[in-house]
Amino acid sequence: MKSAQPRLVKVLTKAPTGITGFDEITGGGLPRGLTTLLVGGPGSGKTILALQFLVHGAQDCKEPGIFVAFEEASKRIVANAESFGWKLAELRRKKLFFMDAQPIPDLVQSGDFDLSGMLAALEAQILEMGARRIVFDALNIILELLPEPAAKRRELYRLHEWLRARELTGLITLQAGGDVKGAISHQPFGFMQFMVDCVVILNHSVVQGVSQRNLRVQKYRGSGFDEDEAPFLIGQSGFEVAIAHTQGRVDVKVTNERISSGVKRLDTMLGGGYYRGASVLITGSSGTAKTTLGGAFAEAACRRGERTMFVSFDSDCTEVIRNLASVGILLDRYVKNGCLRMISARTIVGKSAETYLVRIKMLAKEHGARCLVIDPASAWSTSDNDLTAQSVAKRLIDWSKAKGTTLICTKLVDQMSSLEVGGSPLNISTLADTWIHINYLVQAGERNRGLSIVKSRGTAHSNQVCELILSDAGVTLTDTYTADGEVLMGTLRREKESAERVAHEAAEVAVKLKRVRLDAEEAELEVRLKSLQTELVAKQVEKALLVSSTQSRKGELSRGRTQMRELRGADAAKPGRKIP
Amino acid sequence: MSRPVIFKFRLYVAGDALNSAQSLANLTALCQTHLPDRHEIEVVDVFKNPKRALVDGIFMTPTLLKLAPSPVRMIVGTLSQTQIVLQALGL
């Protein structure tokens, strides 16, 4: 048989719940005009989720709502919800109606009954306030009063049809036993999950003494959804569901901006500093100055006037400030002027990794932090199973990237384990953009800190292991001394350096000495040269004298002979010459 | 003999639904057997008076309220198990 008119295919629209994360998982919220089933154990947060759905509708979506309370009196629900800062009193006047439908304790039941009375009453109320959303909280309480399974089933169908006919966005919560998986399939509610359009399961478990809440969308007709279990928690403003990735998130704007690590030399090694928005991992064993590097970064950020948040897991904020002040990192003034916010993880309630993440995200948002230091992020893995801690770390990095926040995470690694093994427990090393490792080098009876950059994406970075030195003047990095294929640090380096210095000085002195000696020799030679020259002159004079005296004598002689001849008159005398 | 105690009942029904009709029939029969001439029955149709159901906190139908004598008792259902009903009414 053909239906009289083709059924109007309606595009599935969604009613946002206003719950962080949940709307992302479901791609916008609960199916509008359809029914959703919410199943959870005691204390799993069903009522809060349901109420938040109504509050959001009434407050932000112009969709007034009705809360039918089967379990708790509305007075108590309102009182409990007060802490979330929802303006229930104001909303209750027009946009939010609570219907108390708790069976009275001494109620006597005899024979079959149905819910028409309630639906009729609700009908009147819906018409009056134009309600678009409706919650039946703990419907199982009333269903359990029904004598037979067939009646339960009938009433559920009645309710479902009633909701459909009015195109109300309905949310029915059902209490399940501790083990949700077992309870959901057990009669009479098992068939409900086939009937409704969307099923959400809340799970509350304790893993190694840590409370863990998970939410899972089991089905969602006509819509895609994230099928994985997502951790959630009940925070200060209600429900918060942690999600690994935001669907449709635009890729992060990547900048080439470099920001200082707070240590000059390290900046040089990194080719200018960390990238803005990068995730930096600093690993090292206990006491290797991981916190100090984090603190140096925070100080540098504050000096630039960037709002910064420092989350400390190991010690109290005041201790961190004091300890860092001892190495010349003065954070106190930035805390005072509000630029820096120090958070001691001890003040964070709850200790699951999930709780930490959500709180940190919230606090960072509150503070408007551009730079975030988490010291150490490995504190998570101790309080949780590895899988959760890992996913939390992943989401932390994902989140900080999306926000453009520069993130410094320190991480404790076992000194005994090698670098490779040390990277595995939290596995953020593969996610981090820059990985700095500090280790101790024990040599000649002393421990020195060696810093190296294991990786730094997109950066030509130094391959050198540098010695990290802490002094009251601050953090400095020094070249290590390599000699005979051995890396020398600390005292050995200093010894080697001073030995070198001494040798150098000795050599210089020797040169000087030699020069002086040479100078002396030169001077001596010069003196000798002078005296010789003088001697030479004397000799020359002597020689000249000798020559001249010889000539004069010769002259004398010949004159004498001539005179003699003249005197003798033996030869013809030359005229004009007379002997006196 | 002292003045007989008058039992005042209010029965909330949902139109002419089967279980509502059954409850009215059962109540009438019960009254005639156990409370002849000393009962008053007020029938409220929640379809016609939804506001009243809301105010009175009636969410299951049929619901029988015994208003007098005190204490007030509430019985839901078709009232088919006479023994339970009589016990609840203190009869």
C-alpha cells in the first residue's frame, strides 16, 4: 500500500547541548525533535548532563525546556546545580520548568496504570511555555512500578510516540547498574536503545584508585559521530567532555617567530629559540634542572610581557619561586603584576590525567596564557593508566597548538634507562616539536649536567652536548672539553682548562725569556760591532799614517840624495836649486 | 451508633482509557460492597483538566486519592487486586 503522500524527508538538525566536547562528538548536539537515551550508573552525571542540555536550550537557544524529575526532588536538583553558575532561578520563571514526579514512598500500586496523566499535564505545560526540549530523568523509576514487561514496553512506546508527535527534543535518562554494559542489554530497557534515535552511555569506573569518567555515543541515527569513548568530567561549570581533536579545526597558523628559551646559549643552539606555538619537551632525571629551564622560559616570556602559566606538580608555587630565585630566575614580581600565574597541581581537585588536562585548559583560558609550562607532565602517568595519560598528553599538545600556545613540558625519566627507553612511557617525545634532554654524566667522582637537543623540528640545531651550569647569576651553558675522544665536564673540564692555561702562560714566559736573551745577545753583538768598527777606524788611521809617513820618508830620502849630489856636485845641478 | 465516617475519594482518569474505566468500575464496586452510603467519589479527567493533574502531581493514571479519613493515601492502577486496595484504605 502506498502512502497518500510522500513522506517529507527532514534534514536532521541538532539541538546543541552547550557541553564542551559533546557537541563536537555528536556533530552539533542531540537530534532535534527526536529522542535520545542517556544511560549511566549511579553518580555518572546523567542528571547534570540532562539539566545542562535544558539550561543551554533555555538560555542560549530560545528553546524552553521541561525537566521531569522521577528520582530527585527538583528542589535538590536545583540546589545541586547551583554550584555550576547556571541561573536556574531566573530561568525557572519562564523558560525552565521542573515537574516533580517522584512516586511517594507509601504509594500503593494495584493493577495496571499508564503515563497518560503525566503526558496530559505536560501537554498543558508545553503549550503554555512553548517548550522545545524535555528531559525525563530516571524514567526507569516509574517504569519499575509497572507490573509487567509488556506494560513497561507499552508506556515507553507511548512516551516515544508522544515526543515524536510533538517534535520535542527529548532526553530520557535511565539508571543502570554499576556495569553499564550488562545493564543496558537487560530487559526491559534493552529494546529502548533500538527504539530511540540516539544513545549515549556514561561510564564511571575506578582505575588504579583514580576515578575515570567516560562518555560514549552508541548510536546516532542519520548522523556521523565519534564512536570512541571520550573521557569527561564534571567541572565547575558543568559537564566537560575531552575530545582528541576538534572536527573541522582549521590547521594552525604556523609562524616563524622565535621566542627565547630564557637561556642565551640555548637560543643559539636552537638557531634562535623555540618556535612560537611549539611544544617543547624537556626530559631528564631528577634534579637535572628541568624546572629551572622551564622557569627560565617563563621569566623570559614575562619579560616580553606575555601572559604565562606555570603548573607545578612536584612542589608548591612558593617553593618553585624560591628555588628558582636561587639561580637568578626571579618570578616573584611577575606573579605580583599578574603576568605569571603559578598553579600548584595540589590545588587541583581530582587526580586523573583527564581532570588535570581540563583544569589546566580552563585555567589557561582564564589567564589568557600564551606560554604554558607544565612541570612535570610525567606526573600524570603515575596517576593513571598509560593509555589515558598518553591520550591526555596528545590532546594537551593538540590543544596548545590549536591555541598557538607555546608549551613547555618537562618530563622525568629514569636515570637508569637509556634515552630511547626514556622516551616511551608518555610518548610525547614523538609529538613534541623540540626535545631537549638533560642527563648526568658521572666522571671522576662528580655529577655534571649535560644538555643536548635531541630534536627540533624545522630548526638547524646544534649537535653538541653542552654542560649546564647553575649559579646564582643564572643558567649558563658551556662547551664541554673534548680531549682524547673523551668528553670532560665539571672539575675535570676546569682542570683541563686551567692546565691548558698554565701551559699557555709558561710558553709565553719562555718566549719572553728567549726574546730577552736574544735581545741581550743582539745588544752584545752590537757593542762588539761598535768596538770592532772603532778598532777598524783606528787601524785605517794607522794604515793611512803609515802610508803617509812612508811617502814623506821616501821624499825625504830622495831630497836628501839630490842634495847630496848637489853637494857633491857630481851631477849636473838643476838650475835654481840651491842648498842653503 | 456514631455518625458513620464518610470516605472521600478522588479518582484521576485519562479520558476513556481502558485501565481508567476499569479503575472506576472497580472503585464503585468496592465502595458498594464495603462502604455502602458512606463514600463520595470525585472523578477528574486529566485530559480535560491537565493543569489540575500538574498541580496535584498526578503523573500516572489511573490514580486514586483517599482524601478522608486521614491519612491521605494514594493508589495507582486499576484497583484490580481488591485485597491490596482494602488494606491500603484501612478497611
